[in-house]
Amino acid sequence: MSENRQNGKKKKIWTALFVLLNIAVVAATAINEFSAKPADAAELAFSPRAPFYLACAGLCLAVVCCAEALKYWLMMRFLGEKPSFRVAFETAALGKYYDCITPSGAGGQPFQILWLRRHGYSDGAASAMTVTGYITMQAGFMLLALAGFIAWRSVELEAIRYSAYAGLFILSIIPCLLAAFSFMPGAVAKLISAVIRLCGRLKLLKEPDKAAERVLGMLDSYHSSFSAIAKNKAALASLLVLSLIYRIALCSMPYFVLKMFGTPVSFPHLFATTIYIYAAIALVPTPGNAGAAEGAFYLAFSAVGSGGVFWAMLIWRIFCHYSFILIGAVIYGVNALQKSVPLEEKQNEQP
């Protein structure tokens, strides 16, 4: 029990450090902006249509959340599991929450599997939904990025362009490996068995045979669920379309944010530049790409000559990063309150 509390404290400490890192980066960017161009702050002015563009940015956020939630809801139906839009939304939102607070976004998928299992979904279904959701998400971005790279080969900074090419290549490795392993259950089973036997010989596992049986059983369940989705062309097409909608909405946010300040920008150019930025910052392992995202956005769009570039960058990060942390915190709070209410009712019922 004490060990779990210590682990919980460590997670809270790391989360606090990651939030402080984001704040420090934003503060450093602000200091640099206003110390170099003090007159720009006085020139800051919103467009008369700023409320409209702010609403459009908010709509993009809503589309992002709903598109990802719909993916999990559809996969629940495809697998014959009990469809629950609330669980689907919470799974999608908390996955983004952990992506934003863990290095390289490595905490999102493991937690999504755990969350689905907590709500009664089998190990195989939970794993298959999470892995399929991740693969289709990355596939959607790769298609969008390739289209953007081909249609718009110029970007303000050459470093961002070449970093984007490298980032897209690295982003493609993990989903391709996951897909390959998912279609080769025999090879994966042999590899896992070999690793478990080795751990047994090294005395790292007390009962390697039972561990192997349990893990291979989970693998069979996962492969069965994954195959059910992969063989359904309509399912894959739906998931890929929703992933594209998710990415398009996410990459449209900077345009609406900059239009709030009356910046004369072209949507196709800004959209393509944003794709380059997202691909480029994929190389940065900080939580939520902290530091790289702010810096890349600021450098890429400072060429527009608007005095509101820093504030546009800040508002953009609120929509595409901090909002997911807030939504995740709200979901945790609501679930905690709902769990405490039945407990209080039971206590009141006792004589």
C-alpha cells in the first residue's frame, strides 16, 4: 500500500515538473519577444471578427475530441463489445492527457488499455482497440503529411522542412512494426516465449510456464480482436477517415488563431506549414513536445509581421495541448465524485 502511495507521489511530482517546463518555455518566449520588440506589445490588437475565429478554433477542438471518441465507439461495435460513448470519450481524452504529460507521449496507449479493462472490456479487445486506434491515427497523419509535403514544398525555415522529413520517417516506424507484429502472431508468440524462458533461467520469474500461458492467452485474444477489425474494410476506412478529420481539425487551429489578430495569412500555406511543424517536433521527446512546439510555431510564423505572434502561439498551445490536460483532469474529478457518492450513501444507510 505504501509502495503504491510512493509511486503516486512520484507521478504527481513528474507531472508538476512537466507543467513547470511548459510554463518556463512560454515565459522564456515571452521575455524574448517583448525584450526584443517592446513596441509590438502596444500594437497588439484583435480583429473585429476575433470572437468568430475563436469559436472556429474551439470548434476544431470539439471535432478533435469527438473524432477520436467515435473511433473507439465504432471499434466497440465492430468487436461486438458493449458500445459506450462515455467510455469511448474518456478513453480518447485520457489518452491525450497522458500523451501530454509523459515523455514522447508514451503513457497514452498503456493507460487507455488499462481504462478499457477497468470498464469491463476484455484484455484482447482493450489492446486491439488501442493499438488499432494508434496505427490509424499515425497512418492518417502520414497520408496528410505526404500530401502536404508534395503540394507545398517550401517552408519559412529549411531546418523545419528537413526535420519534418526525418520526423515523418521516425513516426512511421512504430506503427509499421506494430502492424507487422499484429499480422505475425506465430513469430511474436515464439519471441515472447523465448523472452519468458530467458527470464525464468535468470530467476526473474518464479513460474515462467504459468506466465507464458497467461501472456500467450492474452496475445491470442488480442490477435483475434485485431484481425476482426483489420479484415473489416468498412471499419478500417471509417477509422482512417476519422483520423484524417482529427488531424485536419488539429492542423487548422493555427489559422483561426492568427486570424483573430487580423493576420493576412493563407489557409493552404498555414495548414501545410503546421503539418511541417507537427512532423518536425516529433523528434523531440519532451512531454507534449514542450519547448519544440512553442519554439517552432514562434519561428515559423514570426515572419507574418504581426505583433500578436507570441499571444497566437500561447492561445494555440492552450487549444492543442493544455485543453487536453484540463479535460483529463475534469474526467478524473467527475469519476472521483461519482465514486464517492455511493460510498457516502452506504455510510448514511448504516445505523
